[in-house]
Amino acid sequence: MRKNMNEAVMASAYPADAVSKAAELGALRRECQNLFERLTGVLGKVHHALHGIGGDFACLSQLVGDVGSARRESGALRVACSHLAEQLRCAHSAISTVDLTNAISDGLDAVETLRRECRQLNAIASMTRVTGYSVNIEAIEDYIVTLRGMIQRLSHTTTAVHEGLSSIGLAVRQATAQLGTAASCARRAIDQQAGDQAAPAMEEICGAAIILAEQLRENTQVNTGILMTGIQFSDAFAQRLDHIETILTAAETKPSAAVLATAQISALVSDATRMLSATRDALEQLGTVGQSAVRALTGDTGAQATKLLAVWRAELDDGHQIEQLVAPALNGAMDAVQNINSSIADARENLETLSSTALEVSLATVNAGLLARRSGSAKSAMDVLSTTVRERAHACNELNGRCRTNFGRIDEITQNADFGRLTADAGHLSELIARADADLVLAAEMFSRLEALQEAAHKAALTLQHSVDEGLHALSGLPELISRIATYAPRVGARQLSPDDAAALAPFAAIYTMDREREVHAELVGSLPPAAIPAAQLGEQTLDDIFF
């Protein structure tokens, strides 16, 4: 009797055109599904934009790291130029001394005197020959030929030594001028430097970028988890609504199904409302966080990276200025130094030859003495000539010693100039200049990379904001549709079902695919929900799995 009364109540509460209402609900389901699909596409765009912004942070960190690595020797060029300027000054001072000028001058004077001695020896040889022939001295011709050969070698060597000392003098004068100019240019280049600029610490910029990237990642992970739930709910929503249509259709012949339809619609509307609210909040937060990240990329953190890059570029420009001011003068100075070294090396070799030829002339005096003892009546005359040869040979040896002494002073003074170290320092500066030239190209490339990165971040921000707005617009249409779905719930007065009514609803359990549907059904009929059917182990899903 009670069962018949409940059926009567429920039957009167639900119109006879249940099939028509179910069809109308199906149209609403398709309309909601279209909006959900549109929302899914929008969320994909949001995720893609956030993924790009996160990649921009990684690129920024890499860029800053590259600049930091390139600036490891920051200031090395300026230090090298300053050190070289001091070396140039010292070398200039060393070869500008009066001692070096006097040594070269005295050496040239000694060589010139030696050349005169050679001319006198030639004259003595001629007189000896004439005297020897006049008294028929045996072997006079062989002696004269030997003596003149020695004198000729001494004369040629003396000329070579004179030319060598003259070359040293010329090279020293040129080097003095060139080293002075190069030292002035190097000092001027240092004075014209802008000075050390305060550069943001690479570690601080990278640290800030890492923190921002981590905050973006964490926030994105949390909120995209909510969005994933929303995306997955859209499929569940369509299936549950389809099942509700089936239940509503059955309500025409089975009034207890109206109670079940009301319960399932109420649960679906409640779940959808909570999901939409959470999705809206997550979408708004993602938009806010993404825009904040982009502002950091193009604002504070990006500005710090730009400043670091600008400081590096200024340092490289200083290096280029050093190259323009110093390189030409330095090249001239190093050429002059090389000329000094070459001239000294040549003079050293010629001085060794001069010593041996001077010794030969000394040995000729022995032959002159022997010849005088065999001269008979001409012995007195030959003794005079022999003595003269001996004196001239002794003078040549003294002059040779004087030349060697002056050359030793020249060599010592130029050694004190430390041309070897100067050459090494100049080579090091040239290497740094070449590296700075290459780094200028690299800096220009990095500026382009930074501009492209910030431009990409700006575009991503626009895409993100557009997608968020589009998503919010799509969400704005869903509450009204869900409210309309709620109106399709049958108006039933009592929700308490008799055992027979509950048993009559048992076949509907077979159409459920969602645990939530089973929970609602079990709550309605007053029983425990069946154990959930385990889903296939697909692993944890991410938005990348869904969208890409």
C-alpha cells in the first residue's frame, strides 16, 4: 500500500514527457561539452605560455652564466696595459741613459781610430816592401803579402764593427723615441678608462632567476593540477549527464527513477560548481603568476642581466680603446727593440772576428823581427819598421779591447732594459686584445639573445593573458548551463525509498562508470557503494601528457 502511494506521489511530480525532457537535457550536455572542449584548448594555450616563460628563465640563467664565465678575467686587459706601461717606461729609462750613449760613442771612436791604424799599417807595409827590395831581403814579398792580408781582414772587420755599432746607435735612438711614445700611449689609455663599474653579481642574478623559476614551477604545478582535474571532470561530466538522461527516460515508466535522477543531478551540479570555482581561481592565479614572472624577466631580473651585460660590453669597449691607442705605438716600439737585439747580435759576432784579426796582426810583429835580423846592412831601417809594426799592432789590440769594453757596457745596459720580459708582456697584451675583439662579437650576440628572450617573454605574457581571458570567458558560460541542468531535476517530495523502490533502481548501477555516481546511488538506497573498479596503471599524468 505504501509503495503504491510513493509511486503515485513521484508519478504526479514528474511530467509525462520525460523522454522529451531527457532529449532537451542531451542538448544541454552537448552545449556544455562544447564549452568544456573550448576550455580544454584554452588551458593548453595557458600551459604552453607558462612552459615558454619557464624556458625563458632557464635561458636567462644560461645567458648570465655565459657572461659571468666570459668576465672571469674582467679587468685583465687594463691590468696588463698598466703593467706594460710600466715596463715600457723602465725600458725607455734604461736605454735613455748617458752611459749607453757614451758607450756607443766611445765604441765608434775606438773603431774609427782602429781604421786609421789599419791605414798606417798599410803605409808601413809599403815602406817595408820598398826597403826590403832595395837591399834584396829574402822572402820580403811573402812577408808583405801575408801582412797586407792580415791588415785587409782587420780593416774589413773594423768596417763591419763600425756599421754594427752605428746600427745599434740608430736602433737605440729609434727605440728611445718609440718606447717613449708607446709608454705615453699606454698611460693615456689607462687614464681614459671609465673606471670600474659596479656590476651585479652573476650569482645573485642566477639565484634570483632560480628562485623565481622555482616559484613559477611550484605555483604552476599546483594550479595545473587543479586544471587537470577540471579537464578530466569534463569527460566525467559528459558521461554522468548521459547516464542521467537514461535515468530520466526510465522515470516515465519507473517513478522511483525520478528520485535517483534528482540525486544524481544535484550531485553533478554541486560537483560542477565546485570544479568551476576551483578552475576559475587556478586560472586567475596562473595568469597572475605568469605575468609576475614576465615582469621579472623584462623588469628587475632582466634589468640586472642587461646591466651585467652592459658593464661587460663597457669593459670590452675599454679594451678596444686600448688597442686603438696602444697597438700602433707598441708595434713600432717592439720593432725597434728587435732591431736593437739584431744589431747587438751582429756586432757581437763581428767583435769576435775583430779579436782574432787583431791577434793575427800582433803575430805579424814576430815575423817582422825575424826579418829585421836577416836584413844585413838594412837592419837599422828594418828595425825601425819592425818596431812601428809592433807599436801599431799593440795599438790595435788596445783599441780592440776598448771596443769590447764598450760593447760589454752596451750589452749590460740593454739587458737591464729587460727586452725579453717586455716582449712577453707585449705578447700577453696582444692576446688579451685579440680575445677582447672576439668577445665584442660575443657580447653583441648575447645582447641579441637577451632582447630576443625578453621579446619572447613579452609575447608569452600577451598569449597567457589572452588565453586566461578566453578561459574565463568560457567558464563564465558554464554556470548558467549548469543552473539550467539543475532545473531538470524532478520535483519529488520524499527522498526516502522503500526496499522495493531501492531494489527497482539496482539495474541502473550497471550503467555507472564513475565512482561518484556509485556513491550517490549507494547513499540514496542506503547501502555501501561497491568497491571501485581499479583503473589501468597509466602512471602519473601531467599537462604535457594531455596537451603534447
